[in-house]
Amino acid sequence: MFFWIREIAGWSLVLLALYWLRSGILLIWDLESPQIIQASVIVVASTAVLRAGIYLIRLSTTSRLATQYVQTQGVREA
């Protein structure tokens, strides 16, 4: 059940990162005064958050699949 919390947190981080990427791109596209340095900091931070979100989604999917496998196959003792 804990994997649902990870998945929701992962998707939330992905959405937050996409919003930050959009904000960084809008800072660059401002024709009157493009803010390149500020935009690059936002883009780098959003890339790190995006990677963390994708990692949480992968982790929750793997956890869910492993739990389903153990439930269907049973635990074998070595």
C-alpha cells in the first residue's frame, strides 16, 4: 500500500518540475529583458526534481510488481 504514496509523490514532483521548466522557458522568451542566468538555475533545479519524480514512479512500480509476484508465487525458502 505504501507504493501508492510513492507514486502520487512521484507524479506530483513531475508536475512541479514541468511547471518550473515552463517558468524557466518563459523567462528566456521575455523579449524585453530575457533573464538567462535565472532561467538556467530554474531549469537545472527542475531537471533534478524531474529525475527524482521519475525515480519515485519507477520505484513504486517495481515495488508493486514485486509485491504482486510474491503474492501469486508465494515465498520460497532457500
